[in-house]
Amino acid sequence: MMTNSILSVRRVSKVYHVKQGIFAGKLPLRALQDVDFSLDHGQVVGLVGESGCGKSTLAKILLGLSMPTEGEVYMHGKPIRDIRVQERAKIIQPIFQDPFSSLNPRKNIAQIVGLPLLLRGFEGAEIRSRVGEMLERVGLPQRTLGSFPSQMSGGQRQRVAIARALIAKPQILICDEPTSALDVSVQSQILNLLRELRTELNLSYLLISHDLSVVRHMSDRVMVMYMGRIVEYSDVETLFETPQHPYTKALLETILPPSPGQGLPKLQLRGDFPNPIKPPSGCAFHPRCSLAQGKCQNVRPVLEGSEVHKAACFFKETIN
Ligand code: ADP
Ligand code: MG
């Protein structure tokens, strides 16, 4: 496969089978549908959408923790299913939302951060020096080497998780809601750290958040997901200035104050996120969309546009 991309996702779909009620059989839940994108060297791609839209399902597939039902993920042009787990771990590492549950409570910080090196057969002295350097790099004092996760704050634990992910010098971090479990005051510190590390180490990130303001200041490109599909894909400035999907516009209105004299936002999100087992016909967003017309109930708009800006809406040209 010819590509400069470090990670390519080609038409990935994921179907879970879920039981509804005690007597009912299992029903298909389409958590991801036809997801297609690439991550280039040193690039940050943001992924936003409401809870339950499929973000973590995609993260798990990229990390090889879950298999796609259809489609393929390539790393440096090679299907990840053909790359051994240890090899993958040298290229791609996760940062999860809750650093507490992802850190072993019985190991101290030196052991947690050093484990990936130990597993690869590094000597004790080399491990100690690299762990010490990494701790400094993520802003943790050396005295925390002997601490246990329970003795640290949420922000410190997320720094430990970042140190552990980076110790093996990966090229890609999959950051799944990396700041959602943290106090607001700590969130920006962790985002700043991720931003510095990205530049310094020339890392690529998939930065996942339900909050558009989290991805805004770090991403080069942003994908907006609704019910398992990418509904808009754009560079970050264009997305904020001229969004083409009414869902993106509604998400923006939740984070940006309305301009003076404009009155109430026109595209407020109506109603709740639909039941993913019974997705709406046509455009899945139509029941909540103030622009929806008859066509939207019957026909699903495809994601199309230019290389740099695509949206799946019949009214994308007229929305702004
Ligand atoms: P997000 O991370 O955007 O909140 P998820 O990827 O976790 O969304 O979930 C997407 C959809 O798939 C949800 O409807 C969720 O309930 C469902 N889902 C996630 N994991 C499983 C699973 N292991 N089995 C069945 N359904 C699942
Ligand atoms: Mg999630």
C-alpha cells in the first residue's frame, strides 16, 4: 500500500451484538461505520463527538485491543493484524481517561514506568537512568520514584501514564479523553505537556475528546463523529470558522459564546442521542437537526468534499 501515513484506517466498521431484555435475542449495534482516515508523521488528529458515538471503540481497534468487523488498519503500510504485539507497542501507545485504573496499584512509579524497558531486556542501570530522565521530562519530581499511584494526585498519575507510554519511544499516542477525569485547573497543564512533548519528540496523536475545546488548541485536523460515522473532517481553523455540518455547528455553539446581537443559537442540539440499536433512517442526525427536510429522513448523505474539508450533509454549502 502506497502511503506516507504512519497509520491508515480503511473503511473500518465495528458491530457489537448486545442483548436487549431477558427474553430477546442479541441485536446488532453498529458502533463504527466506514471510518476512513490517516495519521501522518508528527500530525495531531482530533476526534470529537458525544459519549457513546464510538470514539473508544476506534481507539481500541487502533491499539489492536479489538478487531474491526470490516475494514483494515495499517501501520507504516502494513496491516496491524500482521504486526506482532511487541512490535506494535514500539510504535503506538495509549493514554486513557482514568490514570488510576490503568496503573498497577501494587507497583511504585519506578517499576511502572520502567516495566516496558524491563520486558525488553534492558539492564537495571539503564532502566533507572531512562526512568529518571522521563520523570523529569513529564514534570514529576525524582522523589516520586518510590511513590505508589494511590499517593499521587490525578494530574500526577496522568503524568506517570504519559511517562510509561513514552519510555519505549513510540511514534503515536492514542489519547482517549486524557483530561476528562481531571480537575479543570489540571486539564490545561496536561494538555500543555502533551503539546510540548509532541513538538519535542515529533509525535503523532489521535486526540479523543467529547469536548471540542480540548482538541482545538492541539489538533491539525479534526474529525467529528456522530453515531459511529465521521460526519465532518477538516483542518482545525476551517472547522471553527466555517463548519459545514449542523452537528459540528451545534457542538461549537456549546463552547463558543454567541456573538453580540445574534440572539440565541439557531442550531442548538435538540433531544437526546438516539438508541444506537435503532438508529434513525437517512441521516442519523436528522431527528435533532433544525435544518432537516424530508430528504434527510430517507437518504443518508455521504461524507464528501475536498481533500481537506469534507462533510456529510445535504445543506453543507448553505449552512454558513
Ligand atoms: P465513546 O467512547 O464515544 O463514548 P464507545 O466507543 O465506548 O463510545 O461506544 C460506542 C457504542 O458501542 C455505545 O453505544 C456503547 O454502548 C457500545 N459498546 C461499546 N463497547 C461495547 C461492548 N464491548 N459490547 C457492546 N456494546 C459496546
Ligand atoms: Mg469513550
